[in-house]
Amino acid sequence: MNEELNTDEESSLRLVPTLDMCFDTMQDAKKFYQDYSRRCGFSIRTRTSKKDGNNVVYYLRLVCSREGKYVSSIRPEVKTLPSQTNQCPAGITIARKNDKWFVRTVVLDHSHDLCPQTSNLIRGNRQLNMHAKHTLEVNDDVGVRINKSFLSIVSEAGGYENMQFVERDARNYIGQHRRSLCKEGDGQALLRHFSKMRDQNNDFFYDIEMDEDNRITSVFWADARSRAACDEFGDVVLFDTTYLSNKYDMPFAPFVGVNHHGQSILLGCGLLSSEDTYSFIWLFKCWLRCMGNKVPNSIVTDQCKAMANAIEEVFPKTKHRWCLWHIMKKILEKFQGYKNYVGIKCDIKMVVYESASAIDFESGWKRLLTTHGLENNDWLCNLYEERGKWVPCYLKNHFWDGMSTT
């Protein structure tokens, strides 16, 4: 009997992270800690990783999802939910040595309560299995509402306590499913149209990205006229995404230039399943390949961080400018609740449009903040930090072909 108890205790100890534990791969170590977090009632995330000279990860720090200090931009008195992060110290670090992965540090204590009974519903642990995905897709195809589909899955699972995802996850999955051009008829029609255009003109270019289920997720195309125009007028490119009223709600992403008459011309366009860095990198590389690897000298976009990351990756030498119109139109949203809104608006426009040099702008900006008591305004502080990307006096010595907005 004592031997059995000792065996059970040893087995349970093996399920707890300890120093110098060894794993064959990094994925095995991550899976072990993720399984441990599920049993204990918390979720994990990657905090830090390091790569060697061959760009291969050799060090990884995994922490509780409540690690860190979150500073909200919303005033405490108007928040509807409390901040979740509270500097939890729990986590492990793993490192590679001789093709094996070893646990180097372990902290098991948390600064918050754990929820092992509902750990499956913690955000980092939620997941949809294949059966749930298939049920949601089939029901959506025949017009069943998402909340009805979710309730049927709950009933089949025997109650909410047995679920591994919430209704929001189901809605997000169906939204992604609809945006991925997954309808076979539509995808085939698109391919037939592109093939027909290519037969009519060999200079018609298109590229399509597929997911692991062989479904279309992103598309790029450009006709012969756009390719010829880019050769002449592709020095400055405007790039923006907008949603069209279609059943997929996919962002339409045109590349636009300006010809010698000051008229807008199309230099190619795409449809994306999502507006993330990976999708923009794929689209920019397609456009670059289509245009004979001719890199634009300048590009104008909105303040999308994913776009900026992709531009830095694909067009590292291209001058990147933010759309001035997108920035200025936010003045109403940011300051309409201020009593001196009209004065703030006029002074911002005066400083931005009338400053002839960087010195004029910086002195005028400081005066603007002092006059209206906006020294701690996060939006204005962030704009000032990035002033070289949008203020005209910082950009006037670079060729923009008269363009400052998308």
C-alpha cells in the first residue's frame, strides 16, 4: 500500500515543473507547461525569447498571463471591468543545450487565485475542436444563427462546465470562416475569371494564398495597364484598406499612384482575410514581384502598426509617411468633450500646417500643450514622438508627388 502511495506521489511530482527537467524539443516543453497550467487553473504566454546566430530560438521564458503591469488608458472611474494583470511572478525559463531543452528557473507561486474547475474557459486555454468547427460551419451554411449553434454544442457537451470555448469564440471562428472565401463556388469562379484574364493578356498578374484546408485566404491581381503605369509612376504609392459591402467583409487593398496629369491610377489591388503583419507582408511581396522588384521611393498609409511592420520588412529603404487626413480627422473624436474644443482644433491646425521648419513646429507644439493644459494627453504625446512621419515641415525635402493623404 505504501509503495502504491509513493508511486502516486512520484507521478504527481513529475507533473510539476522542476529545475533541470529535460525535453527533446521546445514544443514538448511548452506543451508540458501548458498542460500544467490547465490543471492548475491559469493560462500562459511567451514573455521573452532569444535567437542564436542562425536565427534559431535557444532561450524561452513562459509566464502566467497575468504577469506584468498593465497601464490602462481609461480612467479608473469610467472602467467597466478591472485590469486583469497584477504582476504575477509565476513562470519558467527553458534553454537549449546539446540539442535538448532544460528548465533553468521555476516560480510556482501566483499572486492571484487559480481556477482549476474553469481553466478550459480562460482565454489562453480556450480552443475549438474539429467537431465543433464542423458543426458551426454546417449550421452557418444553412442559415442557422450562431447562438443557436452554440447552444446545441453546449447541450451535446452536457453543459457549460464541459465546454472548452465560449460563444464569442464561435462568432470569431464563423467570421473568419466567412472571410476566407471558403465557398467553393465563389473560389472557383474567381480562379476561372483570373485564368480568362491571363488568356486574354499574358501581362495580367495574379497570386492566391491558400490555407491548410486549401481554401483561398488572400488574393492579389494587377492588369497590364497597372503594371505599365507602375513602371512610369510608381515612385510614390498610396496604400489603404477599406471594407466593401460583401458577405465576406474582406478588406479591399488597392495600391494607388498619381500620373503626370495629377490623376489617381490603380497600380494593383488585393483582398485580405485579415489585416495583420503576415497578410500585409504577403501582399507587398506579391506587388513587388509583379512590378519587377521595383521598390517605391515613398509610400503613404494610415497609422496601422501591422502595415508599418510589413513595410519595414519588405520595403526597408522606402520613405514611409502617415496619411495626414486620417490624423486630422481624429481631432473631433479626441477633443469634442473639451470646453475649448474650437481653440484646440484651430491651434493644432495652425501648428501643423503653418510651421515652416522643425524649430517652428516644436516651439508651436510646446505652446499648444501649455496653453490648453494638454501636456499629459497620450494621443498628442504619441503623435509628437512620431512627428517625422506626418508633419509636413519634416517631410518637405522628400519627393511625394503632391500627396499627403490616402
